[in-house]
Amino acid sequence: MSLAIVGIVLAFAIFVLLLSFRIAQEYERGVVFRLGRYREVKGPGLFWLIPFGIDRVVIIDMRTRTVSAEQQETITRDSVTIKVNAVLWYRIRDAAGAVINVSQATSAVYQLALTGLRNIIGQHDLDEVLQERDKINVLLRDFIAPSTGAWGIEVERFEMKDVELPAAMQQVMAMQAEAIREKRARLIKAEAELEASEKLAAASQRMIGNPAALELRRMQMIAEVGAENNSTTVMMIPSDFVTLSKSLSEYLREHGASGSSVARAA
């Protein structure tokens, strides 16, 4: 009879002993409390706890977690209402701190991220939010990092994912972009015309000193006109007539001026 009792006791002890073993995965840590007080962090692998409720363990996942922040409607510094989506990446560095220093660490980090998103967007103009995303992302991370550090949590990245503008603001920005493109097009056209006029002026100076070049250019122009419109009638006038008419006009101008001066003297 005594052997049977001993056997039962041994079997129960072995059963309780087996139940007291715990296994933590490579990415997990076990925060052990003994009689309500923090004892140590165990894992990964196999570890043993004192049974009968003396030891209690809280398993913490140490991997990086990704949280997509719900769309937030906020107002920028220049009083423009926008809707912003963001994504948060964080991981638990201190398993004991994440259990002891904060209740429901995941929810606490999420709510802190939403608060930081609203505050940082409200401190910047719309143009800064749209054009300086890297700067805004750094400010978002720095805003929540001190608080999460005290909880044993490290924020790896906190970035805006999407910025939704009101329809009226989208129309205004489209008009502004169109005006900027039109301004650039006009500037480019004006620069091209200025460069072309400078080239034409230089070419005309060269042709003045070389009548043969002027004649070749005239013949090329006639050939181009004939190729474009065959119904056009082109009359050829030698360049000598142009030179002769110019000389004649200068001669008449000189003699006319000298004749008028003689008449005054008389």
C-alpha cells in the first residue's frame, strides 16, 4: 500500500515538474514574476518555473512590429485641412520594461503615434508637409522616441504614407502648376528668340562683307519657297541692282545736301 502511495506521489511530482517547464522561441523572452515581484527575464529556449502559482511568466515578442496608423484629419499651420496616413515600425528592446513600465504597450505606442502625427503636422505649412517629407518623418520619430524609450520600446521608423488634399485645394494647386509651366515655356521661348536674333545679327554682318554669300542665301531661300508652294511666282532680281540703287540713293542724298547749302549761301 505504501509503495502505491509513493508511486502516486512520484507520478504527481513528475507531472507537476513537467508542467513547470516553459519554452520560449528565438524571438521571444519570458518576464518572470515570483510572488508578484519581478525576478528575471528568461529565454530563448527551455526554462523552468516554480509551480503552484509561485512563478508567473509573461511572454514578449521581440520582433519588429508594423502598425498602420488610421487616417487622421488635421489642420496645418496655414489653416489647410488635410488627411494623413502614416506607418510605424517599432520593436521591444527591454522585455521587462515593456511589461512593468506600461500597460498594453502596443496600444500605448499606437495612441502616442497618432498624437505625434497631429502635433507635427499642425506645426508645419502645407508646402513643407508635401515637399519635405524626410524632415517631417524625422520629427515624427523624434517626437515619440523619448516616451517609448522609457517603456523599453525602440521606434525604428515613423513615416507618412499618404496625404489627401481637399478637392478645392487640388484645383488650386493644379492651376498653380499650370501657371508655372506656362511661365517656364515663355522664358524658354524668349531665350530661344534672343539667341536666334543674336545669331541672325552675326550672320547678317558676315553677309554684308561677302556679297556672294548673300546671293547664295537668296538662291537657297528661293529654292525653299519653290519646294513649299509650287504655285508661287518668283522674280529674280540680281544683287547688283540692289547695290546700284543703294549707291544712287547715297549720291542723290550727298548732292541734294550740297545743293541746298549753296542755295543758302547765295
